[in-house]
Amino acid sequence: QVQLVQSGGGLVLPGGSLRLSCAASGSIFGEYAVAWYHQAPGKQRELVAAVTLGGSTNYADTVKGRFTASKNNAKDTVYLQMNNLKPEDTGVYYCNARGVTIRTHGDDYWGQGTQVTVSS
């Protein structure tokens, strides 16, 4: 069983920055791809950033150039650096770890979510 514990988030002015963290309960990044999702109020959860086993990243068009996802294998932690935040970035952010090896295929874990509010 993998546990993902999130931290960061909060209230920020438009144009501001925040960094979210997601700490895994063990050394999982060799077997799990990780991603960040955003759930705006009243809407479905949407993928905003993904990090492959090799560390490559992909982003939703809405956050390209503003958000950066990364992982620190030594600390078993993934990050989402969010810059130039906009009111539409408001919502709950979740980290996700999905098994991508034969041993972990089908595994799917979520962090507890963290609230980000962008408002003046």
C-alpha cells in the first residue's frame, strides 16, 4: 500500500506562486508514474501535469509555461511549482501515483488533496 501525503497550497493573489509537495511512503518512483490533477469547484478532476518514470513531463495547455512538475527520487517526493497563478487555477489539487510495471500494474493511489485559492 502506497500513501501519498500532500502539503502546500493556500491563498494567493493573482500572479503569485505556490509550490505543492507530495511525499510518498516509500521509494515508488521506479515503478509508478506520477501526476497532478486539478478539480475546480463544481467540475470534474482534470490532469494538469504528468511525470514519467524517466522524468519527462507533460502539461495541460492551460498551465504550460506556468506550472512545473518535478520529482526528487532521493526524497520520494514530487512537486508542482505554480507560477503566475490565475483565478481559474482555484480548486483542489491531487497528486496521483499509477503503477506502470508488471508488478504494480493496476495500482492507483491518490493524495488527500490540497486547496489552492487564487483571489484578490
